[in-house]
Amino acid sequence: MRILGISAFYHDSAAALVEDGRVVAAAQEERFSRIRHDAAYPARAIDYCLAEAGCKLAAIDHVVFFDKPFLKFERLFVTAVATAPRGFEMFRTAMPVWLKDKLFQKDRLRRELAEREPEVDWASRLLFAEHHQSHAAAAFYPSPFEEAAILTLDGVGEWATTSIAIGRGNRIEPLNEIHFPHSLGLLYSAVTYHLGFKVNSGEYKVMGLAPYGQPRFKNLLMEKVIDVKADGSFRLNLAYFSYCTGLRMTNAKFDALFGRAPRAGGDEPLEPFHMDLAASVQAVTEEVVLRLTRSLARQTGLPNLCLAGGVALNCVANGKVLRDGAFRNVWVQPAAGDAGGALGAALAAWHHHLDRPRIVDASAQDGMAGAYLGPSFDDEECAKRLTLAGARFERAVDEATLMARTADALAEGQAVGWFQGRMEFGPRALGNRSILGDPRSPTMRRDLNLKIKFREGFRPFAPAVLREAAGDWFQLEGDSPYMLITTPVLERHRRSLSAEQEARKGFDALSVERSTVPAVTHVDYSARVQTVDARTNPRFAALLRAFADRTGCPMVINTSFNVRGEPIVHTPEEAFACFMGSGLDILVVGDCILRKSDQDPDQLSKYADHKTRFEAD
């Protein structure tokens, strides 16, 4: 039986296909449309999933949408009434969109499906899951646990913003919820807005900015803005927010509380105040999450925890939950945001709606296949596409040569675009659509940020480390395959700092080499670790081993293969365009090796504007 899950119409649209309970394919629409966080109906992602399964749309037994639109509309309407007359303006602004696209999504989905397969009775095949049910299903069912506590945290679904549940076998039992407008995700997004970053896009910038500041506003936030109980339940003081009644996240009272209007963004400089506010909301988030997880551990008595929802992408908080020890094991859905809702909806239909059994494969890391669930291109197709794009390349004669050439380039300090196998599902590049660099280099972080990614220089980079070597470098027991756990670099790899170096604050701290792998060590000695297992990604693991053989260092920098504002590259042609339009030195696509110095100068000028083709995030 085949089930197609869909998330759409809000942000990060995606499609996922499950066959007899096994995840076959999943992809975000943005990778095909080249529109970051694309919210459109995921027609191209659906096409890909069907092609990967080798079937037509008519062969799909159920199509499942990831939330219930009428419940969302109910929330919008009730909120407008409760906040009248102030809430009327937002309600009036939202109505045309809801009446055109969102309120009657069942009809729209039936029309979209019928355009492809008009003979099918889609009304009988179309199902709807609740938003947090989709998140919880995406977190628990692919996890390696027979039973687990489940914590979902995001901005808002239909009504729920925080939910806890227990997963056992093929069932998920809800325990409790916190409802809109009280939302940890919306608090984080409100501060994201105040700091001048895009909501639903720039939250990870806030997390990366936080270590440069001091959490001097934490107590103020917890005294005035959010009331947190001992068990982690919370309420926001809505007097400081406008997301219920207007088109701003925060308001004049919030501005007055911190003595600053929202940063305009763009070129307006980030000051110590902004760093301290980022550090403060991060500290509050960690406090709430830790109280919730400790309470959930006491309540359930279970050793395993699954996390999902957009807040579960906060890898710093995840790392603190793991090290806190209330739960022995923590598993985070790699597509924890709304894209993963498509997968969760399909799995919820299989296990919950159809009551089909769940089988946990003890020999596998989990049910996500390393999140390598997107399109792939074999070596011959890569070579053909690159030739048509005008690329100049050589092909490695064998695997050993490919690894040797790439590892040599990395060891020489060159930045490498690495395009292999199936594209990752979720926001992280995990070694198949990646930009790689030498973590030992004191300049690689700056060069990758400014000359290759064209993004803010304060942003940290993650290490991809051989699974068996991770414990030798980082305070980490077990796996972190999805780059969703931040953990300290071990003391023995840290450098001794002078008093002057210790005293540097804010962005001045960037110039200090804090460890033997400075390019992946943040200013607080943390790193967002990806552990690489040869069973899941043998080619990437082989590259790490080849690099370790040359350098003694079993890790590389791993960041997503794109420039700022661009979705992660999907095709060999997109990889070539990004390579040509950025400061990358080497591109490896399948077994094809491209050097920037070998490329046609006319081709270089053709892609000179690549970094301006995408709206800044």
C-alpha cells in the first residue's frame, strides 16, 4: 500500500511517499522550484516521489494532508473575535488568502489531484491529520525506539503550540497540549523579528548569534514576557506582542521594555545589545525545554525521547537535553519543521488510521535512511549534464582516485563542492549536497562565510566526523547523524588563551583560535556535530577516512551546498552554477572532478551574478 503525504500552503512545502510503512522518498518543493521555503502546492516534489516509487498517482491508496484547515480557520476567527476591534485588521487582511486558497483546501487538493488522474475518486482517498499529530508521527515512527516520550514544539499548528505524547508500537497517545497564542516558537520568532531577521527563516541566525552575547535579559523576559512553571508549562504576556492583532510580531511595549526599536536588518550593524537579546531568548528557550523534558521524564518513566516541530531544530537546546540526562536517548526528526509534516502525515495514516503494525529494524540506525530520501543522479548522467552545461572536468578512474584527489584538495586548504547520491530531506546538508573544508584552517570559516556562502561572518560551521572518532573530539556519547546536537569540544583539543584573548567580546572573539579545529569551534567552544556512519553513507565516510589518513583529523567542515538565500542545490547543473558563481575551488559531482582554474573564462562571467539571483534570507 502506498501513501503520499503532503505539507503545503504555509512554508516549506514538501511531499513524502510511504510504501507498506517504509519511507521511500521525501523532498521539499523549494529544491525543485528554487524558491526558498516555497509554500506552494508541491507538484514537483510529488512527481519526484512517484518517480522514485515507480508508480503513477492513480496507484496511490491514500493522500494525507499534514493539518486540518478548518481548525486553523477556527483559531484565526476566534482570535479575531477575542481581540476585537484590534484583531479585525489582521483578520480582514488574511481573509482573501483564506477564502481563495486555505479554507477550502480539501476541494483544492481534490482538484490538483484530479488534474493528474481525473478518473480516480479522490474524495475517498484523501485524509487529513492534525498538525501536531503529523509532527509526533514523524518523530516517533521512524525513530529506533519501541516506545518513547514525544515532545513537539513549534510556532502553532491548528491550536497546539506545544504537545506531549507517548509512542508505543504503532500508537501515539496524546497527553497534554499548550495552545495558541502561548508559544515558545512564536516567542523565538518575535525576537528574530526584533533582531531584524526574517521570521520562519532567520531563527537559526539568532541561535548562531547567541554565543557572542550575555543572557542579561533572561530574567527580564521571564519576569515580564513569559511565565514558566516548574513543569515547563508557560504563558506569554500578550501585551508585548502583536501577532494576534497586527502584522508585526512585537509592539511598542516590547520596544520600550528593551529600550530599542526593532533592527531594520540588512546592513544595519549588529551591536552588543542584539547579541545579548539573542543570548537571552536562547537561554529562556533552553530553560523551558529542559523543564518540559525533565517533567516528561518523571511523568512517563521512559528512557527515550523523540523531538519534532520547528523548535526541535534548535540544536543547542537539543544538546543540553541530551547532556541533562533526564532521558538516556534522544532522537530528533531531521526534517523537524513543517516539511517533515508531510512524512508524519503519511506515517500517521499507515499506523494510526489503518492500524498497520510498526516494525523497528534493530540493524538500522533508524527509519530515515540517513535522511537521504531525495533525487539522485548516477555518474554517467552527471557527466552528461555537466558536459551540456559547458563544464570542463576529468573523471576519476576509480573510487580510490576520487577520494585521494578530493582529500588532497581539502588538505591543501581548498573549498570543495561535494555532490553525491540522494539529496537530503530537511534543512541540513549531510554529505551529499555539501560544501566541505579543512576544519584545522584558521581562515576557512571566514572564507566560507564571506567568499563562498556570501553570508554573515558570525555564522558557525559544523563538523562532519567519523562516527567512531566523534567521542575523541567532542563531549558526545552515541550518534548525531542529522547535525541536530550541539556539544562542547573536548578540553584536550582546546587551545590555551591569553588574558587578552579571553577578554575579547562580541565579534572580536571571532579572531581567536579556540581549538585545534578552529573552523568548527564556536566562540563558546561548542560544535554542531554530524556523525558519519559508513553503513549509511559509505562514500562520505570514505572521504573522511582519506582526509584523516593525510592529516590525522577525522572530520571536515560540512555546510549546505548553496549561497545565501538559495535552496540547497538539487541537480548537477545547479551545483555547477553555484561552483562557478562562488569562491569554491573544486567541485566533485559523482566521479567528475572540476577545478575552477580549468573552466572557460566565458563560463565564469556567465555565472558572475549567481550570488544576487536569490533574495537574501
